[in-house]
Amino acid sequence: MTRLIPFLFYQIPESYLLILSSLGLLGLRGKLGRLIFAGLGLGIITQLSRYYLFNFGLHTPVILFAHVIILLICFELPISIALTGCFLSYFLLKMGETILVVPIFSLTKTSFTDAINTPWLHVAFGWLSASFLVISVLICYIGRVPLIRITQIKYQEETKNE
């Protein structure tokens, strides 16, 4: 239960938020089937890398790499666009951890270890860290207000290649 509750109630939804945010920030949409497959795939890879690689600090590069590969394969994006989407969404996740979670850890005198080892506390702090992703998905993906239009990126690539 210690791992299952955070996986179902935070890590899988976070994977979907990362994918939707990546696409929405660039003004892209995804087909439902591909979104389901991509989010679930990223969630499983995230869980496995956190379980096996967390103590070595290698889980983050593996998750980022998987995120980019999923954007490349599932949504057929060029590498530069997949990297841009991945890092924009991951930046929002890290921003939530830095701006919101760390100060609340200090205020509540909760340790990172306690938050990770207590399932519902893990879920609560996870959603808090994902709050900027939620806002991004609401504004950019659902509201269709992109941060960067994909046509701008394609145009920059075309003019650079000439």
C-alpha cells in the first residue's frame, strides 16, 4: 500500500499532466488513445525508475529521457519540439516543488522522508508540486492558449537549415 496509493493517486496522474502540459504549452493536441498509452507508459517507467534508481539519483534523467522518447514515438514530434515540451513541463513541476513544497516542508516541519514514506502525505505533497502543471494543462491544453506556437518552432528550424 505504501507504493500503490501514491502510484495510483499521484504518479499516474502526474504522468498525464506532464504529457498534456508538454503538448499544451506548444499548442499541440493528442489523440485520446495515444494520450492514454503515453501517460500510462510514462507512469510505469517513472515508478520503476524511482523504485530502482532513486538512491543513485538516476531516476530523473531516466524519466526525462522516457518523456522525450514517448513524445517522439507516440506523437511523432521532431526531437527539438519533444525536448522543448518535455523541459517546459518538467520545469513547471520543479517550480512547484521549489516554490510550494519546500517552504511547506519547512512550515509544517515535515521531512522529505516522512512525506515519501506516508502514502497520503506523498499524494498531497505530490499534487502540491504538480500545481503549476495543473494550471498549465487548464490554460494551455484545455483552454488552448499555448505558450509557444509549434509553427514558430518549425519556422525557426526551417530558416536555420537554409
